[in-house]
Amino acid sequence: MGRHTKDSVEVGRAERIAAASDGLAADGQPPPSTGAHPAVPPPPAAYTGEGGPPPQAPHTGARHEHRWLVLGVIALAQLMVVLDATIVNIALPSAQQDLGFSDGNRQWIVTAYALAFGSLLLLGGRIADLVGRKVVFLIGLVGFAVASAIGGAAPNFEVLVTARALQGVFGALLAPAALSLLTTTFTDPKERAKAFGIYGAVAGTGGAVGLLLGGILTEYLDWRWCLYVNLLFAALAFLGALRLLHPGAPSDRPKLDIPGTVLVSAGLFCIVYGFSNAETHAWSSPKTWGFLVVGGVLLIAFAWWQTRAKHPLLPLRVVLDRDRGASYLAMFISGAGMFGVFLFLTYYLQQILHYTPVKTGLAFLPMVFAMIVSSVVAQNKLVPRLGAKPIVPLGMGLGAAGLAWMTALDATSGYAGHVLPPLLVMGVGMGLIFAPAMSMATAGVAAHDAGVASAMVNTSQQVGGSIGTALLNTLATSAATSYLVGRQPTPGARVQAQLQSYSTAYWWSAAFFALGLVLSVILYRKGPPRQAVGPTEGPVHM
């Protein structure tokens, strides 16, 4: 099929999407066959990239009558998915003692979730576009709950790892469906800003909430409740979604790109698996660099295939916009660097300052509050006036500064005078990154691309976090080993070795954020988001 023929196909698709808006009911809701949201262009404040489509009248339909309740349902589901990446961290020692698995196998409780989640997110996003967001959202909730119940009742290590992998599979369906529902539910520019401010705060603070909740459940109940608690979250979200979301499949459904799905899923799997192996194998081991090389080749092949596929899994028009691409990079880098706080500061508080699991979780609450406030202020006040270019780089700079500050922590440090100040700086910085990046990464996307664009946000953050965890763990372990060379392994020396490993992780995390500062300054456009006057996708097929 020639390029001009492909262009005609995309033009026809855009026209069909625009024509679908004529079928809206008076209350702004789509007829039953169109799904939970109308497949129409967003209102004028939605963002479009350079080289946009020809002008067209903006959408003026009424808004979802229960949109703020829908936000609550979506945020609850997103919180469940995000916190599950960290809630088991504090419970791992208890689970290991109960089930009797080795230290070498312990990492797979975390890695199994990350592997399935990170490698299948793009497929999950496209399935949401194909089948309908409400159906996929509900299936994701039920599947996640069932997998959590299996993990909570696991009699041995193998069942627990399998359950964690299943959680990742259904999380890969749930997360992009949730974000695409948010993207297509809130079309008013002011309300959209508020919604993404709240959603960004939930996504950014989910890891810290997981640490707190995991500590409480482990200390006062049992480690198994760190998995059972998902049944409560899923039940509440399921009932809300069943009542509030509208049924149906999208009116203009793209076809599934099977070769692209295989290439990107296998590539992401190899990348995450290779970095995970770096924790237990040397970088020179084929089990480390071999998987990384294969993963890189597969992702390059995927990018090439997307320029040839008739129905690409990830249309390059979604990622080649400067602001959107910058937002995906911002989520990737902040996801990698953020674990310098959640993971190693958790170790520091429990192993050096001897905090209980609950006290450790409570120690992160000020960071959570700072993140919520800064994300809402950034999305509602700063980005509409200044754009993302000064805001996201500022957040990156604050993240780097907070992590560099943490390198001064030692065995005699106190919470109020030494731990709290850099935590607050980090919280403000993360809020300035997450909400604007999530909003800019999904704004101006056609309804039938909303799922895959949303999946890219979660993919960027999840894969970044997985790579960051494995890489920082490897660097920290090497630093501790190097410190003990030539020294007597006394208790004092071991403590200093631990502190040296944490400091190394903080410095590298700060370097990630510094890189993010430079890239976001270069890539983001100047000025506030531009007004969209046409459909949210250009006619050029990529």
C-alpha cells in the first residue's frame, strides 16, 4: 500500500471519528454503541503538536455528568496498581520466613510483577482501544483481584511468583484503560487540569502509600494482607465503574498489530529481565548483557516495523510530537530516579535508624503531601500560564537537589533535621514532574489512540522504575563490597558500608534527574499549551 493510500485511510478514519460526534445525545453522552466516551476531538484547550491537522470546529458537547466520581474510580484503580509495586517490599522478609525461599529468589517477587506489567502495557493499551475501555477496565480489576487472592493464599514460592506475574498481566490491562478513560472523560481545559493534577498526585505518591500500607498490614496483621487488601480496592472500583462508565466498544476500532505486539513485548521483557539479572549476575554475564542486546535489537526492529505496519501498535504520530516525547522521557527518568528514595531510604530508616515498618511508612507522608500540593498547583496554575518547559525541568532540578542532599545522611542523623528537608524537596519536585508530564503525554490524542498513548505513560514509568531498581541495586552492592575491601568486617564497618551503598544510589539517582533536567529543557516547547482547533490526530500515517 502506497504512502498516499495510507494517508487517505487515516483521513477517512479522522472523518469517521468527527462524524461520530453528530450522534451524541443531548446530555453529551455517546449512544450505547460508542463506549464510555465519545470518539470526538477534545475542546480548544487540548494540546496538539507541530504539523497538526487542518482546522475543524472544536467539540462543544456537554461533559460527563458524573465525571468527578469517575475520577475517583479511576484514581482508586491507579492507586492499587502503583502501590502494588512497593507494598510487598516491606512484607518480603516476613514472606521469606514464612515460605522459606532464598535471598537469591527474593527479588523475583518484585521482578515477576515488573516483567509482566512493563512488557505488556502497550498491548493492554491497544486492547483497550479495540474492545472498549469500560470492558477492559472491569476485566483488569477482576483479574487483578483474583491474582491478588491467589498470591495472598500462596502455599509456596512458586505460586506467589506466578500470582505476582498475573497481577502484572492484569495491571497492564487496567492502567492504560484507566488513564485513557480520564483523558476522554475530562474535556474542559480547567477541569482537565484539575483532574490530571489529582491523578498525577495519586500516581506519584502510590509508591509511598504502598510502603506505609505495607508496613501497617505487615506489622499488625500478616504479610498476606498486603495482597488481600487489593480485593477491597478492586471491589470498590468495580462497583463504581459498573455504575458510572458507559458500555460499548469504540466506533472506529484499529486492528491489532500482531508482529509489533510480539516485537515490543519481547523487547521490553528482555530489557527488564537483563537489568534484573544484573542484581545477581555480573555485567559480563550473557544472562545480563545478552538479554539487554537482544532487547535493544527487538525494540529497534519494533520502531522500524511501526513505519511499515498498516495498523501500527504504537503509531509514531503518538510519540514524535516534541512535548509528548519529552513527557514520556520525563516519566521514564523520574521513575528510575524515584526509587533512590522509596527503596534505599526505606533500607536506611529500617536498618540504620531502626524504624518499624509503620514508622517507616509514616516518615514518607510529608513527601506525599508535598507531592499532592505541588502537582495540583503546577497543573492548575503554572502550566496553563508558563507551559511545561520551565515546570518539569524545575521539578527535575529539585529531585536532583533532594537526592544529593540525602547523601549527607549518616548513622547519627535525625528525622526532623536531616531526613525530612530533602524529602520535602523531593516531594515538591516529583509533583512538578508527574502531573504536567502525564497531561501533556495524553493531550491531543485521537480517541482510538488514547489507550496506547496512555499505556506509553505507564510503560515509561514502569520500565524506568524496573531498570532504576536493578541498576541502583547493582551499583549500591558494588559500593558496599568495595568499602569493605581491606577492612575488618566489624559491625561499625558494615554500617559504614551500608551508608556508602545508599550514598552511591542517591548520587546516581541525582544524576538521572540532572539528565532529565537537560533533556526536558531541550525538548519541551516554550510557552503554554497551544490551542487545538482540529481533530487530535494528523492524517499522516506513521
